Amino acid sequence: MKKDKSERPGKDLKPLIIESAREIFREYGLKKTTMNDIAHKINKAKGALYYYFSSKEKIYEAVIEDEADIFRTELISAVKQQTTPAAKLKAYVLTRIGLFKHLANFYTAFQKEYYEHYAFLMHFREKYDKEEIDQITAILND
């Protein structure tokens, strides 16, 4: 029997899942959060989550990627607003510290005891470290 398209989750559910999961992961962490917790938060059946993500780890990965985009955008913006290399470096450091406080899941992903247990976080960490080195190198080259 062919599934009716009206039974499928709406197009806008993925961002809602990510935002809701961000809050739950922030409160309980990856290990203690369940797919049921996330589904309950958005008032949907657990199956709606599986339509978009194969596991809670995939949702967490999407949350981390989303927070990384926010992190990256805010850092670049803060640095671009400055005119001298010293001011750029200061803006970079202060913005970075503030963002780590605000983006709890992103910060947690960088704690060694956490990312060593999840291969996707280790890969993400390596990618981010390279980006950060490139950004600081560009400031120092000024």
C-alpha cells in the first residue's frame, strides 16, 4: 500500500527538531537524551524524527554543525568589525569565550572525555581546529 504524502512530516520539522534537541542536549547531554525526549518536546511521534535522522547521534551532529555555523559567523563578524590586528585578535578571543558559554553543545563537543567516545565528534574537532588555526594565522599575518 502506497503511503499518502499527507502522512509525512512537514518540511519545516527538521529545524524544529534541531532547535528542540539543542535545548534537551544542553540540559541532559547526549548520553542521557533519548529520541522520545526530543519527540515529546516537539509533540510528534518518534517516527517523525527518524524521517529526518537515523539516530540521536545524527541529531546531535546536526546540532553541533548548526552551533558551529553560528560560532563561525559570529567570530568572522567580530573580527571584520575591527581595523587593527591587535583589535581583531582581542575581538576574536573575547567573542570566542562568550560564544562557548552560549553554545553549550558546541563547547561540550570539545571536551576531551566527551569527543573521544564519539568518532564523528573527533572528526568535527579536527576540522574546527584547522579552521581556528587558519583564522588566527590570518589575523597574525595582518
